[in-house]
Amino acid sequence: MNIVLILFASAVSIAGTHGDDFVTSYIPVVAFTQGQTSHLYLTQGEILSYNKLITKFNSVIDTNGVFTADTAGLYAFHFYSLTKVNTRLWLEIMMNDNLVASAYAHSSSSNGYADAGNSVILELTSGDTVYVKAHDQYENILYGKNDQIYTTFTGVLIDSGYYEQEEIDRNIPTGFSVGLDHHQTILNGSNVPFDVDLMNRSSEGGYNFTAHEFVAVHEGLYIFHFHALSKANNKVWIELFNNDQYVLAAYAYTTNEFGDAGNTAILRLMQNDHVTIKARPGNDVEIFGKPTEVYATFSGALLSLSLPGTEKPATEFEEMAFTVGLTHDISLPAHSKVPYDRLYTNYGRGFDMNTKVFTAKLHGVYIFHFHGLSQNGQELYLDLYHNYKYVTSAYAFDASSFSAGSNAATLSLLAGDQVYVSVRGSSGLFGRNDEVYCTFSGYLVAPFPQYQPIVG
């Protein structure tokens, strides 16, 4: 049976705070990004209530920072933060007051800052709550300024189940999230043995806990996120593979401390493609984990089905999605755009490899992810911009090591709007042909019906 995904079943009115637009979409849209614009002290167990609403569509968020699902479906959540010098962050993302995943960072350097975050995909019913909080036994001191937003919480509805029932098999595995709940040594090139089923929406295919791999049941466009925390004074060096082909990686090492890193990729998969997270060949990797401290996660979701044998999405609108990466070391002066040189995916041809800028061809809600790794002893200082307007940042620095930083944001874009990543201050970014850590990804969550495609 040919499976066709139809996402445009009923009209839903949504108000966007970004740009004060009021729009109507035929896809149920739920998306938000909150940020913190000042240094923040969190007491033990305190819920993180962000002070800046960057974007909000159909999202119920109370004054304490708690998101409540009004629409049932599959959601992706991302949270990031940055410590102040020689302080600790230890944050947790919770669903209905139950731990889902954690993020930890602390730099032992007297002048070092440390970044940490995580991503999960969860199936929510109406009334479910999701929020970020401090660990119950530790205080947090987070870094932030009005023009330096590192602490963010982003959520987006990926799949609300609005399909033509006669056209689609509802057993399609549309998403998964898995974790690791114990310390684990991953031997040279072995798969990371994730053992916690955070969410595995599938009756066929999906994530296989025996082989430790995701298997694509259907041809289409998928997004993947992976994160890990090394044991103290060890490195985390893990890589994403599509079948036997290297895609990209995450690396972290902090002297006498734990190191956090992650990455994101949007890939077109064929039926039965296998996607895995492996230790770097030639290296044994020490990953930290406990039943109450899940830092190592691997998540993925189907963004759209492709018509069999083509790259044409089985939807009414053109797909907009991309991932680019950096394959060489480079030292950039302040305010330079990151010169990504590897193109993984570019549905809709929105990303221009010459200008290093993404241009929206459709009005709609988009989500963007950016990750980076500094050269040894150098700063990583990345900013996300929307039409030359600052959005969020990623920063990391360790005087004696490589440092990783990440962030994400949802944005309301009009056709012709541009989004890019640049460096705030002089930055040394690390990359190799087979070591891609600096990446930029984005995709159209939902178009607005009054879209105007760009011609030419």
C-alpha cells in the first residue's frame, strides 16, 4: 500500500507573539521558546521560570514556566543553559512531575564557562505538563544577559495525528526517545546501548533495544538528536551513523570534570535504513548515567513521508528543511557568519551555501538548532539571528580543552525572512572531514495558509 501523509485536516487559528502576527493555519500548531535574560540563581528543586517569551503559538505556559499540553500528540522539547564561571548547573526536564532527562555542567577552570542541555521527544495527552527544574539536592547559578540568552526552553508539536485515516497506516513509527540509566563503557566503535524507553511510538520498526539502532519503516525526512555526559575526567566522543556511513559527532572533555555534548541532524532515509549512535572508532568512551540521572539520550522523529522513489514530500506544501556542517578548523573574527561547507539536507533549497543564510520560502513556524565545538583552549561564541535581529546564543570556554555549546529556537517567519548563525566574538571552531561538530539545522513546523512562495 502506498502511504500518503495528509497533514491539513482542519483549520486552527493561532496568535504569534513574534512580530504580533495573527495567522490561521490548517495544521494544529503548538510551538514556543522561552529564554532567560539575566543571571539566575535557582534553589534546590526550583522550577525554572524564564523571563523572556521569544515565541509562542497555542502554548499554555503558566507564570512558573510550566507548559501544559492542550493538544494531544508527539512533542519535541529542548533545553539548554550556561554556567557562570566556576559554578554548576544541574537541570532536569520533567513530565507530570516525573524525571525524563537531565543536563549537567561545571568547569573546574577559574575562567571557564560550561554549557549543557538535552532533547527529548514525548507523547502527550491533553493536560500533561512539562517543565525544567533544578536538581532537588543542588543549587544552580546560570549565566545570562539581555543580549546573551543561553538558557532556553523550546517545545514544538511534531505530530498531532491529523491524518486521512483511509490513506495512512496509523502504526507508522513517528518518533522515539531512549536513554541510558547507568555508567557505561562503550568500546571502540560499538553502538551505545540505550536501555530506557522514554518514548518509542511504534508497533513495527522504530528503535530496537537489542540491536541498539533505529530502523526506518518508511521512506521520508527524519530529525535526530543525541546527547551524552562523560564520566569525570573522561571524554564523550560519540557519532551518528546512517547505515555504515558517518554523519556527524558530539565531543566533550573537561579536565577533572564531567563533559556534556550533543548534536542534531535532519536526514532523508530510505525504508529499512539503520541509524545508530556509536563510540568513535579507536576510542573507548565513558558515559555517565544513573536511574535518576539520564544524560545520554537519542531521539528521532519522522517529519514527513516521501513519495516512493522520489524526494517529493507526500504533503500539500513544499518541505523546508536543512542540515549543514563544518568540516575544517577556522578562526573567525567577530560578527562573521559560520562558513558551513557540508550540505546534508536542503529540502526546498532554503539554505544558500554561498551566503551561509537560510531564507524562508513559505510563511510559517520554523524551528532551528545550532551546535558547535571550539578549538582547544579557544572560545565558542555563536549567535542565532533572524533578519539581523538577535535571538539566542551558545557559548563555551575551557582554557585547557575543547568546549561544546548548543541552543535552539522556534521562530515565526514570513517568506523572504532570513536566519543565520554568526560569531559574537573571535571564535576558533573545530572541524574535520570525519569530525563534524559544528552544525546548523532547521525545518518548517507548519506553514500558514496565506503563504507566498519566493520565485527565482
